[in-house]
Amino acid sequence: MKDNNDMPGHLARRFQQIAVAVFHAEAEAAGYDLTPVQYAALAAISANPGIDQVTLAGLIAYDRTTITGVVDRLVQKGFIERRASKRDRRARELEITEAGRETLSGIMPAVEAAQRMMLRGLNADESEELLRLLRKAIAAGNELSRAPFREASADVAKTAGRIESDRDG
């Protein structure tokens, strides 16, 4: 029987525990109350203005039913707003607020520090190799996940581009 330290599932779970603990510690030390998933959602909404919750869930590889709670907390914190979609009355579009933009910008040094800390036992080449191998394993197993990663549709990208050009004009 294999030792847990030789099992990829065990190692992935342990690395996830460490990653979450490090993120929380760095964010808290910087004065932010944001979870890793809330950060990922906020960053995705910032990069994709007008995104709907289902697309957001796919972009950050998060369960569709659980994303509602994440969005609710970001709305409560004043970081995003939910708006009725002009294209589909059943859908809700998400927009980052000024407070959300400020938080995203302000927390970046803590996020970057957390990333460095997670890889602190590795040299630069080893870090790159670990990331390459993780991306490869994740891509190969993406469809096995209960919350697979999904690219934003071209329609979302076009809408986001229209929103940006509307703001500029």
C-alpha cells in the first residue's frame, strides 16, 4: 500500500490547504477580508464586465449553485453589483464597483506575496515546472471535475467589449 505522501490526491489536498491558509494570512495581514474564491470571482468580473453568474462559475471552475453565495457576499461587501440582463431577463449581469476595483488593486501585493510563499521551497525552474505540470494535469482532468473550467463565450467577450467602449465614449 502506498504512503499518503506518494498519492497525488493527498498531495493536492495538502497543497490546497496550504494555499488557502497562506492566502488568508496574507490578505488579513494586508487588512482585507476576502477569500481565495471571492478574489477569483472579483478578478474575473473585473476582467469580464457584464458577465453572468453561470459564466463566472465556469471561468473560475466553481460549482454553479455555490457561486450564488460567493456573489451574494461580494454584493454585501459593496464590491460588485447585480443587474438584470438586457439580453435575457432571467439572467443577472455582474459589474465591479469602485470599491471592488480599489480592493482588487489594493490586495494585489498580498496575493502576489501569497503566490511566492506557496512556492518558497522551490527555485525558479522548479516553480515553473510545477506550474507547467499542474496546468497539464488539470487540463487532462478538467471534465472529471464537478465544476470544470469553461472559457467565456464569444458573446460574453463581445458584450464586455461593448461595455468597455460605451464607458470610453
